[in-house]
Amino acid sequence: MELISSKENPLFKTIRLLQATGSKGQKTRIACGQALLEGIHLVQTWVGDPALEVLITSELGLQNPEISEAIYAHLESCPQTRVLQLDVNLWDNLSELVNAPHVAGLLALPQSCLNPPAVTATLDGDVLILDRIQDAGNVGTLLRTAAAAGFTQVLAISGCAHLWSSKVLRASMGAHRLLNLYEGWSNQQVLSAVTAPLLATTADGSVDLYELRQELLHPVAWVMGSEGQGVSADLMAQAKGVSIPIDPRVESLNVSTAAAACLFETVRMRRSK
């Protein structure tokens, strides 16, 4: 194990930068090609996957049977993995989680998130499109919902919270491993690459969600708009507007709740055909 005892250690500083919010953290993650996994659940999700390149723990962490089991299980499958042992006093400077077990990991980002959009000529099949959704908790929940509904392709337009930020990773509860993720795309790149018809959620949609029949039996691209502005005009002009019927006394649904309704209605229709 590699011991780190100083907060001035260059690698420790890089790990801290991977946690940064906003563009600073995103630039660091893209430059390093890595994201930080915090907590035992996320580490366990990637045990046995070579993409989990570095494991981070402490002397206290190694005394936890669940942590030591995960570390040694991963090393058995991926013996080239680096293991960093932090001084116990450094852990509070690393983790944002209160009283969390002393374990984290550095995960290699997939090429789909590092390559420019032009590399992907087309995206066939079902797609979930996130249009400038800025709340990390919402984005993580959307990824978890997509994975649960079997929508394995998720495309984030520029302006979304970074898909590999610490907060999004925690909110998604490991769903990232089940998904093909693309981000940083423009509206035009989306329209050029996605082959399925676009269905955009909007309060004044021309069709009710529960009136959709044949459309949902074939590949579709559900578009979920930003919390404040909804779906952008460029995408809405090329999409069919779909409204979710709700009690008129309620103004709107949270975007992750709206996505759950739409994705699982798609699942329901395909099972009932």
C-alpha cells in the first residue's frame, strides 16, 4: 500500500480537486480521466471492474470487514490496482460524507464521456436526453431511474450537472455502471445523432402521456427539460410535446418524477402489447 500522510501530497490534492463542484471539478475529472467514488456502496458496485484503478482507505478502514473484503476481492480480480492508505487524520479532509466508512476509489471515465460528440455518428434505440438539468440530485436520480427502466443510453446536453460529479454518483447509487453515458452535447448534435423520435415533456403538450400507444412500442427518445426553463425551443420544435396528467391544483412535477412516469409508462406499454 502507498501511504499518504500529508495534505500537501500532490495525489491527495488531485483527489480533492476531483470532488470540486461546477466547472472546476469537471475540468479536473476530464483532464485526469477519472472520477471519485465515495463510500462502500459505490466501491462495491465496481469491484472486479478494471476501471476501478485506485482504492483509497485508512488503517481504520481496513479494520472494517466489509471494506477489507471489498478491497481484497477487487485486488484478486485486478491485481494491478493501486491502493492508497491515508492517515486517519486526513480522511475528514477527503470525504464529504459524515461518519462514512473510510473507503473510496478512483474510477477511469468511459471513452463515451471523454470523446467529442462528433465521434458518435448515431445513437440508435431508446435514449433519455437531459436538457440542462442543473441539480446534481435530480441528475443522479434520473440516471438511477433510467437504469431501472432499461433505458441504458443517457445523453446530457451542455449545461447539465456533470454526470460523474461526486453528488451525481452518490444520488445514482451505482446506476452509472449499467449505463452508456454521453455528455457535453449541443442541441444540434443531439438532433443529428439520435435516430428515435423525440418525446418532450411539457405542461401544454399536444398529447397526454396515457394516450400514447404505438409510439411507445418502438424506440423513443424522452427529453427532460431543465428545472426552471423546461425543454429548449430547438428540441421542442423537433419533438412531440407530451403532458403528464396531474391534479390541476399542483403546478408541476419534479423532473425526476416526470421521467419516472414516462419511462415506466413506456415499459408498461411494451409489456402489455
